[in-house]
Amino acid sequence: MPEGPSLVILREQAARFVGQEIVRAEGNTWTIDPARLRGQRLLALRTWGKHLLLQVPGMTVRIHFLLFGTWRIDERRDKPARLSLGFADGGDIHFYACSVKEIDGDVDAGYDWAADVMADAWDPARARKTLRMAPAMLACDALLDQDIFAGVGNIIKNEVLFRTRIHPLSAVGALPPAKLRALVHEARAYSFDFLAWKKANVLKQHWLAHAQATCPRCRIPLHKAILGRTKRRSFWCERCQKHYA
DNA sequence: TGGAATGTTGGAAC
DNA sequence: CGTTCCAACATTCC
């Protein structure tokens, strides 16, 4: 469950642990020593794109779920946890099949919060400017670029391109200003729709292009291919998504 | 049951 | 030395 909106849900689900002492810490992670977290107070729980940041005094741990990672709160799966944290109130959180890393130094210095499509600090003008500086970049690659659209994943990519009627192989430099603006705007707008639909457990039924066979506008078959430098699945309509080149 | 999938990284190759 | 490419990793579902 790794796109940005899902991380927001996780952050909200785990918010009650902030301020509590970590009384148990274990797991099969090899990148940090879980024992270092024991006895520490969880100072903050933040997200940046697809990253979850756990801050305790003198240490920040970054969790990334990649493609297969999952978590559970107040329950366990029948699988070894990469990292498990137990809190003073008796609750616990378990992370599975994820990447665990310690972040060196100041978190605020290392992350550009303006790039996170879910963040209050999201700055669409910054995204547009970055895109204008890379005119040859394909639209399908641009949306997956975490330095520009942190939190956007393959589902959001396909839905944003469909909504904005932009062909995935369009060069961003060929987009008229209004289209570029729409692309950036929808990257955030769709991400918040994703968040609401995911919370309501109705995300998939709202997919218009991703993993779909037919264009809901034209009723013709959608195209499906592995596209771009990112080599990810794209679903698009040749009739209603314009190829800017 | 083999293949595909909401993703990133490290190191090889150029 | 910088940029690009690809194998590797990890898990579940159909």
C-alpha cells in the first residue's frame, strides 16, 4: 500500500503513539538496532511522499514500503515483522517487508517538503518550474519522479494523465502552459481523492484508466504498455489523451 | 503455478 | 567522472 495517500492514512492511524514511550522494539531489520529505540519517546511521526519518519531523541528512522510492504496496528500478521514497536499504552505497530533506514542529521534539511503532494507545504509553482527545466522528460516519467511529485505512484500517474487527457509519452516541454498547470494541479487533487476513496474502501471502483480495459469516455479499448525510463505500466486512451510532442 | 504488481537501489556499463 | 541501465529484492494475488 505504498503511494503517498496511504502513508497519510498510516500516519493518522498511528498518531496516538506520538508522545508515548517505546517499551518494546524488535524485528528482523538489519539496518538499525531496534534496541536503540527502546525506552525512547516517540517525538514525531511524519511523512514525506512514500516515506514514514519516526523521530525519537537523537534518531530518525525512515520506513519505506516499496512495492510489497505492509503494516498492522494493535494486531500481528503471521509473518516475521521487519520492525515492531510496543508503546506504553499497550498498543503496538508492526512493519512488514519494508525498508528501514536511519536518517542522518536534520530531517528538515534533507527533505524538501514543498515536493510532497500531500503536504501543506506543497508548492505547485516549484513543480512547474522543475518541469520546465526538463522539457524532454516524458509525462509518464515526470509524475513518478519523487523529487518533483513525492508520493505519486503508478496508480496516481495513470489516473492523472487520464483526467488531464495527456498521453503518457508526451514531452513535458511540449505541453501548453495550461496543460502543464493542469498536470501539476491534478497530481495533488487526485491524490486527495485517492486518500478519501481509500479511507472509504472504494478506491478501485473509482479507477478510470489504471488496470482498466475500456475508456469510460470513448468506450474504446484502452492501450496498455510498459512506458518511459521508469518502465511502469501505463493505461491510456489513444482517442482522448493527446500526444504532445 | 508462473507471472505480474501501488517501488527503489546499488553497482555495472557506457 | 557523470549518466544510464538493469538486476535484485520482497510478497501477495490470481
